[in-house]
Amino acid sequence: MEYLMKKIIVLFIALLLLIPACAETTTPAPEATSTAAPTSTPTLPDILPQSLYYLAADANDMQQIFRLERDGQTVKQITSEAGGVDNFDLSPADGRILYYAANTILITDANGENPQIVEADLLDASRPIWSPDGTKVAYKVEKVAVLYHLETGEKESLFVDAENEVSWFSSFSPDGSKIALRKYTTPSAPGGSVYVYDFTQQASIEFPQGKRCYNDAVRWASPDTLFCYGHNVAGGAMPGLFRMNALDGSVETLIFSETLPPFLMVDAPRQDAAGNLIYFYAEITDTAMLPPAVSVEFNLVHSAVDGVTDRVNLREEIFTHTYSTWTPNSEALLTEEDNQLLLVPVDPTLPIITIMDDTSNIEIYSLEWGP
């Protein structure tokens, strides 16, 4: 108690000495300050309809999987494989990642975690792809076509290439009942022929080679039809747009010139619910203007189901892209222009948005939509 009384007396005396000093000073008192309440980092608005995965070099110059978030700015490195990642695919069902690295096919979650080995010690494997429902994985090991069932772990051999054949899978049909693939015989031009393997029939349907498309320029339009298209004149490939029947192997010519020039160039065709088409289109009448000598100047166009009737330009801009892919909602395309990745809305009243200022360090053909 005595100690407490002494403390009170000392404080009282100090207060008495402080009052005159405050009364005599003419210096304005400093403004009171307060500590602001912590604020959270503002959330950037979504630009992309879904996240975007792609391959790019990491700090060690090894190819890894990266993810661009919906805000169009935030980038996250997903894998850190010592030898890099060769290729990958995303499950349409849940966004899990299927990729090939170090002679191993693996499955991870959307963040590259919780790895599951599908098959290891592979000397030569093609890019593995997901079925639409996310229950199966298709890939090639040397000459054997494999269908891996995730629920049972069963590996089903679909077919085996002949000694002089090389094939690789392109994509599953929307209902998962078929799978498109490319096959060529050696020696041969690398473009190859388009095939469809029917899981129900356990057989492949070959499409005529007369107007074959270049590399992997095939896109499913429905469970039983797919587009074959191109804008190259090389290796036996001819530019144009063709609708292919996956049931009987017949081909319907939509855009093609029997007498050349003109060369009718088509890229990224998309069919809407009414059957109308949207695609990049160009006509070249001067052979000196063919690629790779000159970049093709495309218009984004809309037409009726036949690809010709009522064809109109959707936007006034000209595009000289090397690669394009549709957004999952079909409302825009991602296209690379002069090492920039652009989001191009179909609606001409909406502006074109630059998603990436520099794509020189990424594998542009690896773009995959995530969750």
C-alpha cells in the first residue's frame, strides 16, 4: 500500500508540472493519428470465364505447367518436375491434370498435388488425353493404343499400329463414345490421315485422304460429326473446311476451291446450337501471299450451316494469328497476335482484351481451360 501511495504522488506531481508547460507553448499540437484497420487485397474482376493452363519455361529453363487465373493477371506455377513436362491435358469433369514427364504418365489435382502414377518407365509415349467424364485416359505407348480405366486400374489395349504406321490421339467425342486420331505411314508426309475409333464397334473408321487436314486440325461438332479444316498448303494438306461423319466415314465439303487459286483458308470453326458457323476466314488469290512467306490475314466471320450462305464479318479487325482456341462458353476466342495473347469476343460491341503482353516464353499450342 505504501508503494502504491508513492506512485500516485509521483504521478500527481508530474501532472502539475506538465499543465503550465502546455499553457505557455504556442506550437500547434500535432494532429491525432490513428492506426487504420487492415484492409484485404482488392479482388480483381474476372476477365476469363475459367482459369487457363499452359506450358512455359521456369527459372531453370525447364518446361512446366502454369495457370493463369480468371483475373487474367495472377499466374501460378503448378509443376516443378526436374526434367520438365512434355505435355498435359485437363479433365473436363473436375480439372485434374494428366501429364507426361520423366517417362511417366501422372495424374494430379488442379494444383499439381497428390500425384498418382498411371504408368511409369515408358520409353515412348504420346500425349495422354482425358475422356469427357474424367473416368478414362487414352494414350499411346510405342505402337500400342491404351485406354486406362481410373476406377479399376485396368489398361485396355485398343489396337496396335503396323510396323510402318505411326498414330496419335487427338480428342474424344463430346459423349466419349469415340476418339479421333491421326495416322500416317512411313515414309510419308507428316500430315497423315484422320481416323475415328468407335469404342462400341471396337473398330476405326478412316476418312478419305484426298482433302486431308494438316496435323491436328480436327474439332468435334457433335458426338457423330467433326470438322476438318486448315490454312496451310504443305505436305499434301489443302486449306478449307470439311464436315466428317464419324459413323460412316463420309465427308461433306463446306469450303474448298477445286481450282487454285483462290486458296480458302479456315481456322477455329465453331458450330452453335442452331447449326450456324463462326470461324476465321481468308481468301488468297496471289500465290506469293501464301504462308510462310506472308502471314494470312483473317476475318472473324459468321455463316449458315453450309459455311457459305449469309457469310458476314463479325468484327472489323484483321487477325494474323498462329493459334486460336475458343472459350468454354463459346463467347470469345483466345488468339495469339504478334507474341500477345488476346481475348476476342464474338460480340463486336465488346473490346478486345490483351491477356498476355509477351507469349514468347510459352508453348502457345498447349493452352487448356481449367475449372
